[in-house]
Amino acid sequence: MDGGLRELAAPFVVPGPSGVAIRTRLGQLTAADEEVLRRVGAHLGALACRDLKARCHDGLKHDAGAWATRKRELTPLSSARWAGAITKATHEQWALARRCALAHLQSLQAGVHTLRHRLSLPLGQKGGKRAPGGYHSRREWHAKARRLQVLEDRLARERAAWEAGRVHVVRGGKRLARMRHQLPAARLTEAQWRARWEAARWFLQADGESGKRYGNETIRIGPDGQVSIRLPAPLAGLANAPHGRYVLTGRIRFAHRGPEWADRVAANRSIAYRIHHDPARARWYVTASWQKPASPAVPLAAALADGVIGVDTNADHLAAWRLDVHGNPTGNPRRFCYDLSGTTQHRDAQLRHALTRLLHWARTCGVRAIAVEDLDFTAEKTREKHGGRRRFRRLVSGLPTGRLRARLTSMADQTGIVVVAVDPAYTSKWGAQHWQKPLTSNIRKITRHDAASIAIGRRAQGYPLRRRTTPPRAHRSDVHGHRIVQAGGDAPGREGPRRRLPGPRTRSVPPDAERTRATRTPTTVRGVRSERERAPDSLLLTD
């Protein structure tokens, strides 16, 4: 674009989810059932730890032959299907650690580049929107020079590890591993931490197989909710059913997507299961997941046929406004608040509740599309770029961009609503410039976020963000000044004043009646008429 503005990306329809995951509680378990689950999970978890160590040792030299060797080593200690599930989960965990290492490497490179740029500038030099300026004092410059050396050392180590294919990963999670040294701050005892650590390292998940009974041969769940597990070879003595299987006492039922799960089970289609334990609640859960065929993408024009709802994402609320097919805001803006403080479960629940209310409102309005920004703050959260703006960094880090888009796409797929992603450039700035003031009144206060939601919706529809293109100056009035001559009363389409009809401006009196001006009693002394004839006062003469 001209004028130094960056080129805007075209809006696109976000593809729907390609998989489904549902969870329910595994209740009514006896002490023997829980003991079997613990022993199986601990045994398979130890095998998974061993396999992860072997995978990390292979690094970039790993190939299909090494994968087959690892599986053959695990098969006698478990089974062929358990070994396949372990090696696949290990490879996915290694690949995730590899992607995280690349993201960390890119973050270090961006930090080093920013520090070198700011250190090369004179002290006190102001920066712009695209590049930060110099440091304010000599003391800050010296501290940042030392930090540059630290980051360069870290960058060299991470680059060497990346080239060698080394990853830093631990089963159970790095956060939980480091919590062992901060038990008082985490308000945990050593026994409580140990229970969480062991449960996080257990392995009780199996991939599905189409054509097998109920879609999974290792962890089998029937239509009646009965759960049976194929025990590993060393634990075959714990079986209470034929073919080395253990049948749990409790029955399960999926409340969410239950009919869809039952259809797959009846058709023997593949379903993957994962059993996990929550030590804090002392509960067992089972998660069922499967892939779904990709639904055909809805054309953008068809999705916007009934208008669109523009949504502006903020740190504590979603600002939404409905737009008609012409890009005009209708009704009043809506705000869906949430609180992202607290635990992960609390934040996820708050986000789901806000999105549920948004989708219900969209269905009530009869709109088939919701427009959101395609946000990515990876380059905007660096400490080196916004080191002194802690409030801004905290605000940007708190925006639920990735989680909101994934959750909204998944939830909107069930309601038949399409999610449209737009370029986030200048939406807040131009929305406030062109829409905030005209839509603000004495009874309705429009915020900057409400105006940004209008800009997001109009960009999804392909309209400019301005309210109306200003006509040329000569077309606003006569070319040589204002109009001073009006057209006659009989001229069609004239721009003069309306014809004055005789009679009062009331519907009860016909127009032909004589028009009289309504009078009322004056309230001023000067306007009151005297009841008698005013005569000049006589001159009083005295003797």
C-alpha cells in the first residue's frame, strides 16, 4: 500500500477442526481396579521413559529402521500394540520439543538483533513505531551490553544443540519437575508432589484401529460403557477375563458427543483412548479422540450473505458488533467479559463461557460468520523491544490469541457458524478514527474496542474501514460557492424548501381552513397589553 502502510492480507475462512476429543469420568472403581491401573501405568511409563531416552540419543540420525528397532525391543515387555503406541507418542513428544527449541532459538535471535541495534544508537535517541530508540542513560546502556553477552552465549549453545539435534525434554513436564524444589511456594507436601509426578509419568493410552472390535483392541469400551484393558505381558497374571484382559467394574457414559461416539463404536471405527489420574481430586478420567473428515470450506461470499459479527479480542473481554450486508453497524455493541487469572482450568472455563455466549448471540441474530483478527504477538512480546513497558508486555502476553482462535473454531463448528480471519493491521487505530466519535451519543458510550470490532467486520466483508468516501470539494456545493437561487415550485426534483400550504400544521383541521397563528399569554411585563386606553398624564400645577 502507499504512504508507508504495510500490505494487508486478504480475509479467509478458518478451516474447521480435523479431530474430536471428549472426556468423561471413570467412576465406580474398586480398590483392585485402581491398583491394576496404577501398576499398568507405572510399567508402561517406565518403558516410555526408556524409549524417549533412546529417541533423544538418536537425534537427527533417526530413521524408520531405528523406529522398528525400538518397537521390537519394547514388544516382549508389553505387546505389539502397546509398543506401537509408546514409540509413536515418544516421537511426537520429541518433535514437539524440537519445534519449541526452534521457537526459542528465533526468540533469542530477535533479542540479540534488537539489543545490537539499540546499543548502536546514541543515548536518548527516540525511536519509532517500527524500531525502538536508544537507551536513556549510560547505566542502562551498560546493563544491556552485559545482557547482550549473556544472550549471545545462550544463542550459541541453542544453535549448536539445534544443529546437533539435541532437545531438552522430560516426561511429566519441566514445570512439575522444578516444583520439587519449591514445595512451600506451591503449597504442596512431598507426598502430594510425588503423587502428581508419578501420575504425570504414567502411560495409559492406545491408538485406535478400524475394523477391530469397537475400534480399539488395546483399550476397549463397548456401547454399554464397559471398559476392558489388554494387560502387558509381565502383568498378565492380573487378568480377570480371557485373552489377558482386565475388565473394570465401573461403566462410563459420554455426555458430550455421545451419539457420535456410539455410532463409531457400533461401526468398529478407530477411536483412541487415554486413561489418566488426577491426584488432587483422586479421580480417574478417560478421553476418547478420533479424526473427522475435513468439511468443505464455505465460500467467503456465502458466509457473509447475512452479515457478519466483528469481534475484537482484548485481555479481559470480547468486544462484538453486528454488521449488515452493507457494512453498517446495527443494534448496540456487545461485550463478553472473562477473567484469565488463576489456574489453567479456570482460564479455560472463562474463555469457553465467553465464547458460548458469543455463539448464542450470533445464532439469535441469524448471522453465519464471525470475524476475528489473525493475531500473532511472537515478535511483540520481547523483553528487549519493550523492556521498560512492563504493563504493555503483560497486556500483550495475557491476550488469549491462539487458545481463543482454536477454541472458537472448534465450538463454532458445532453451531454451523463460520470463523473468518482478517489482517489485524490498523483496526484499532482506524476504527477509533472513523467510527468511535460518530457512534457516541449521550446515552451510548462507544469505546475504542467497540469501534475496532466494526473495522474488523468491514475488513472481512471487503469494505474500506472509513465510514464514507468524501466526495470532491466541488461536489459538496456549487463549484463557485453556495447555492443562492432555488428552483421553482413546479420544477421536479428541485432542492428548494418545501411548499408552504395554508392552514395549521395539525391533522385535525383541514388544509383549506384559514391559517391563524396560535397565541398565548405573554410572560413578560413588556408584552402584556393594557386593558384601557393609555392617555398622557396631566401636568399638576400647584399654587
